[in-house]
Amino acid sequence: MLESTSSLPDDELRKKHVDSGCRLHVSATKTRKIPCSFTSCTSKQESAFSIACPKCHDTFCLQHRHPSTHACRGLVEEAASIKAKSQTARDFVAAKIGTSLPTGSVTTNKPKTKYNPTIELMKMRMTSKGDEGLPVAARVYFRVTLPKECNLPQQAYFFDNTWTIGRLVDKLADMAKCKNVNNLMDQVPMHLHIYDQETGKMIENSTVLSKLTNGSRIVLERESSASEIIM
């Protein structure tokens, strides 16, 4: 910086100022233009306006800055991660149900074709077994699977629709000559229960048969063996 002096003429002062290399303004900073990472995009943005995607971390122009606009691989990885976590959760729940049945459920495989109670009911009326003295209007029909230990085939039966599930358990156990220890509280794992074959859910003993779907499928099995049933 030149020392101020009033003894020099203006022209000389200006010359000394220029010769000293002093600049009258700051030159503009040169900016680097960055190409958009989206394959089909040819635009380039100044570094101040380019945007890094928070999912894949690549740099994009304003038009392709959102993950949905540049086929973001981060979205694919995120979806795969969510799917994997969901599958892990389903496997965990299935394993818990299959081993301990905390909610009184039977594990079932999906039928190849959807079971239609209305169609099956028509078939059952021609082949089912039961008390022939029971009025037709009072009958409720089921296709019954008996305990595996009985080694008996699935069979259609009809019963009084005013019975409860508890009474039906006793009747089926008697018909199949299957030991019934439901009255012994120290034998809970050996207790017999009725399960809905379509849902695998245990049906409460207090449920009246008329509340069930006529023509549906039910399973009689011990609590400790329910998870081993293969439908």
C-alpha cells in the first residue's frame, strides 16, 4: 500500500498505485459445473445448485433431485430391506405359533382351492353320519378331522345345532374312542379342543354350534399336538 503524500502530482500517484499491483476490485470466483448423475440427463449444474441424493448419495440437477425421478438405487435397497425385515417377522411369528401356540391356534397350509361351505354342505347332506332321528331343520353339518392318534379318515357328520362345542368335543371323543381328560386340570396339554380348519383358531367350548358356518371344516386335536396337524 502506498503511503499517502500530498507532495506528488495525481498522475504520478496513479502510476505508482498501478505499478504496485493493487487491484481495484476482486475478480469473480470461477465455479465448477457438475454433470447430473441421471443416465439420460445431459445438463450440468454449478456446484452451488447441484444436489446430493440422501439415499444413494449421487449428485443430481434440480429436475432429477428427488429419488423417484432418477430411479434411485437407494429406494430399491430400502424396499428390499423392508421386505427382508417383514419376512423375518413373519418367520418369527410362524415359529412361535408352530411351537407354543400361545393364542390357541393350529398351523394350517393354504388349500390348493378355496373351500366352499355351500357346495360342501350339499355333498355332506348325502354322505354325512349322525342321529337319523334328529329333525333336518335342527341339523348342522361339519367335515371333521379326528386326532392323529385315532388314525381315522376325515368324515362328514351332522349334530344338533343347539349343542355347545364342549359337548361336541365329548361326543367326538366318544365316537373315536379317544381318551378324554378335559376334566383333569393337571393334564392341560392333553386336553381336546375343536379348531376351525380354515383359520387354525381354537373355538371356545361355550360356543353354540348354530353360530358356526354350516358345512365348514373342523379339527379335533389335543392342545399339545395341534401345531403338528397337516391340513
